Amino acid sequence: MTAAIIPFPKHPVRVLPTPQGGWLVLWRTCGWLHASLDAALADAHATAQAHGTRVIAPQVLAQGSAL
């Protein structure tokens, strides 16, 4: 019998705007609310780096901001 190692999928960190004007950082089942986009992106990049994944921020890209 041989063993097969199956890697788990990597979940990206997402940055989404909230209806109240804040920014929500989501990773798996965890979420963090931020008042500013800069704080949300900093937190998202730190979380992504710690877990070896990437950041997805579609609303930020649509507004023309650089990640």
C-alpha cells in the first residue's frame, strides 16, 4: 500500500467593501472589519503571507487603486 498526500486548496484572502463604508477582510471562515482601505489591505497582505496565499480585492481594482 502506498500513501498519497493530497494538498488542501489554498483559500485566498478577500477584501470587500461594507454597506456602511468600511472594509471587510475575509479568510476562510474568519473576518476582520476595518475603517480604512489601507488598514484592510495591510491586514489582508499579512494574513496572506502568513498562510501562503494571495489577496483578492475586486472592488479596489475596479476603483483603479494599486494593491
